[in-house]
Amino acid sequence: MGTNNSKRSNSRLIIAGALFITSIAASFLISFLSHTGSQYWTLTRPLPQGAKIESGDIAVVTATLDKGLRGYISASQSVVGSLIQRSMHAGELLRSDAISNKPGRQVIESLSLLIRTADIPSSTSPGDLVTLYQIHDARNGEEIEPPTTILSGVFIRDIERKSANFGSDLSITISLERDDVATVLAATSSGRIVVVPSHG
């Protein structure tokens, strides 16, 4: 009787040990599989066409891509200083056909503007393309001037909505060609700027 109990105890011990070893092996296997794949560059924030990639604009991610997907840039390649060929959103993997090392004709500048919270849709987010309008409010019986289109295809780089908690204005950062900076600044000297999302 004692021998049978001893055999059962030993069997249970062996089974328990085997299960423990199996669980450890499975966890290592899962960890290994989760870290397989190749490392690629991805954007940490949206960038407009013509922007120069800076070190803070990119990060390394590990991804397993289908064999048919080609052209994505390995993290072993240097992309800092390259120019974006088309507007891209945060989180996009960089492709070789989306960047260029040739000097661009257009020089892209960043410009910060204060906008009334009522003059920009709440759905507008970084990466959107918008049109800027200038509006003059009628005062002291003056004639109402029609809205003026300032610039179309403006890239929204950042929106600081937290500042709106302390007043009626919020700060936006736009990216535009250097030649258009003076036009936008001139429009801010009178009236107010209204942001209208571009669709299509």
C-alpha cells in the first residue's frame, strides 16, 4: 500500500515538473516570437511635404512585414536630414519612395499662430491640411468686408488645446513654404484668422 502511494506521489511530482518546464519553455517561446522581425523607422509626429527629417521626428519600431511589402527603410539606414516627399502622419513607416536626399526647391518653415477656439473645428488635428481665411469683424457701423482666402493646403503640425482652458485662444503650429510666411503674418495684423479643413 505504501509502495503504491509512493509511486503515485512520484508520478504527480514528475507530471508537475513537466508542466512547470513546459510553461517556462512556452513563455520563452512567446517572448522570442514577439521580438522577432526587423527594425524600421517610423514617424513620431506628422510631417508636411518638403520638411527635413530631424532626430526627434523618428523612432525605431520592430515589425514583421509580408515578403511582398518592400521599400520600407531599415533602422540601420540614416534618414536624418532627408526631405519628406509627401505629407505623412505620425506612426507611418518610412518608405524609400517617400523621402529624398536631393536639395528641395521649397523651404518649409514652421509658424505658430493664436486662433480663437471658435475659429478652428474641434475635429482638426495635427497632419490635417487646412485653408486659412482672414475675417474682419464689423465695428462702429463699418461695412462688413467679405472673408479673404489667405492660403490653402496649409499643414497643421501641432495644436496646443490646453492653452484654451485659460482663455478663448489656442496655439497652432503650421508648416508652410518660406515665401508664404510673410503673407500669413500680414493677415494676422488685422482681423482674425479662421481655419477651415480641406477635404479632397
